[in-house]
Amino acid sequence: MSDVDINERHKQKMQKQKKRVDARIKEATTERGVFVFLTGNGKGKSSSAFGMVLRALGYGQKVGVIQFIKGNRTTGESLFLSNLHPDVDHYQMGTGFTWDSQDRERDIAAAETTWEVASQMLSDDSYDLVILDELTYMLGYKYLDVEKVLDVIKNRPVEQSVVVTGRGGGARLRELADTVSEVKEIKHAFKSGIKARPGVDL
Amino acid sequence: MSDVDINERHKQKMQKQKKRVDARIKEATTERGVFVFLTGNGKGKSSSAFGMVLRALGYGQKVGVIQFIKGNRTTGESLFLSNLHPDVDHYQMGTGFTWDSQDRERDIAAAETTWEVASQMLSDDSYDLVILDELTYMLGYKYLDVEKVLDVIKNRPVEQSVVVTGRGGGARLRELADTVSEVKEIKHAFKSGIKARPGVDL
């Protein structure tokens, strides 16, 4: 096939593709906040949530970030939020990873306090975007009641978007979410002995 | 089982988990930049790359962002980078989605020019993190040669991390990458007729 043919065939293929994309954009007319759920065992769930924070900040939106699990290590997102964008409301559950604290009753109390802060954001229509980072673990350990949590998410202001991250999470969460991605680990640098990298993993 | 028993069993389980996590952290001792590849058909690949940009900015790192595909629409990441963080070097391939331009030769020329900019960043050790957003499509359409691209990524400065996003990408890319996640679409709001949302999808 000559170069001219290749270019012509490419053009026809792209015209068809453009038609498909344009038709789909035309069909999507409902305008409201969305509930995005990022789950699975691979890298990219929390990073993705923070990418949406970056996008929302680009539009000058009001953002709230709740982190349900936090290790003792410094993270880039914490440094970013506290030093560069203190305009983002940021709350971290105080107890660290649950395998660090090893104290179930203390964890439950901390989860409940954190959920109170989240609930307030989820009922305040001045927030355009609310991130509930690693929320699923609170449900998995039954520190928080899934029906109570879903009820608050469901009844949030109509223009507000919410992002939940974490492994697991269960069928009820998937059901309610508008967009669900499962991030599958194909491989991870950590497992080849490479230390977690500031600016990438931390 | 009484509450006391539940709490004690939880404590034992968490102690075991802590041992496992600590051992794995101890084993991961290699310190170098990583190559992260985010692929699959679900939402969260580019968002995740921009989440890493946010983290890197938190550490005051130098970041370069190359976007190989760009539609005509405004995006939050563009607004963020140009208005709030002009310290990030940001380059967008000028032709828009390839199904918008429909001109293969023009696309190839644009891809090559864009790759030149990327190559310069990937040979400059002052960059801590380089994002190659939607690079895979340039490989899929054979606008860029995969071996040439992999060679530059492979020979980048040892402390530099690089993130490639996009569907497909092929086996050679997966092979070279340190961390590979496949983002699987379980569902997407767009397909239920909900318009792409600024601060989430755009």
C-alpha cells in the first residue's frame, strides 16, 4: 500500500472515530456531581484522587480531603496541601495505619471522629469536590457502618463530586458509584526491592 | 465472642500484619527513580499521573509534563499548570485528538516535535519527574518508534522518575516499567449519560 493510501485510510478511520466520539459526547447531557470509586490492588488509586484535586484547583473549586489511613511517613500530598495549598481543607485520621496502632477500640473512635468531619463536608454545598482517601478499610474492618456511609454520600449536594479510594469496598459501594475503576497491579517496583519514591509513591 | 476477645484477636492479627509490612519495607533498599506505566481502559490513568505531579510539587521537585493528546476542551490540569504552577514545564502536542485532525502526516510531524521536547527532559537530570501523558497512542498509531522511545526512557538520569499513561502500549513498555497498573473500567458515568465533569474528568 502506498503512503497516499495509508494516509487516506487513516483519514477515513479517524472520521468514523470522530463521529462515534461526537455522538457519545452529545448523548451525555446530565450535569451533576459524580461519585467516583477507585479500587483494586495496584498503584494509582490515591494518586488519581489527588490528580482530581489538582484539576479542581485549576478551576478554582473548593476541595476537601479526608485521609482515613496515614502512616508515620511524610507524604508529598501532605506537604503540598499544608505548604502550597492551605486553601484545601485537609483532615487526617490521627492513628496511623491500623496495623501500627493495633488498638481496635481506639481505631473505631478515630474513624468515627473522622467520619464526622467527612459528613460535614458532604452536607456543605460550598465544596465542589470531596476526597475520602482509603475509606474502604474503615468499612472492611467494620469501623464504620457501610449503610450509614452510603446514605451520606447519596444525599450530598447535587453539584458535589466525591472520590472514594481503597482496596475492597464491597458491592454496595460499586452499585452507588457513577464511575468505578479497578486498578490492577501488574507489577510494582517495591516488590523488586526498590524503595518507595518521594513524589511518586509518597 | 465477647468484645474483649474481638479486640484481642484484632490486636494479634494487626501485629502479624505489621511484621509483614515492616519486613517488606526493610527489603526494599534500592534507591533510584522509577518508571511507572498506567494503562487500561478505565478512568484514573492521567489523573494518577497528575496526582504524582502534586506529590512531587509537595517535595519542591522539578517536574516536566508532556501531553501527547489534547482535545479542544479546557482541562483543570492545564489551568492548574499555567495559572497556579508555571514552575512546572508543560508542553502540549498541538494537533488535538488524532480523530479531530484526521491528517496522518501532520500528526506524525507533531508527534516527532513533541518527542524532541520529551527527550530533552529525559536527558536532563535537573528533572525529578517527567510525565508522558497519553504517549501510548503515538506508539499504537506508529507515529513514534517504540524502540527509540524505550531507549530514551531507559537511559534517563538514574534519579529521575517517569510516568507513561494511555491505553494499550504493548509488551515492551510493560517489560521495561518498574511499576505497571492496569486501570479496568467497571463503569463510567459518561456511559450513563452524565457529562464529563470539570475537576473530575476534565
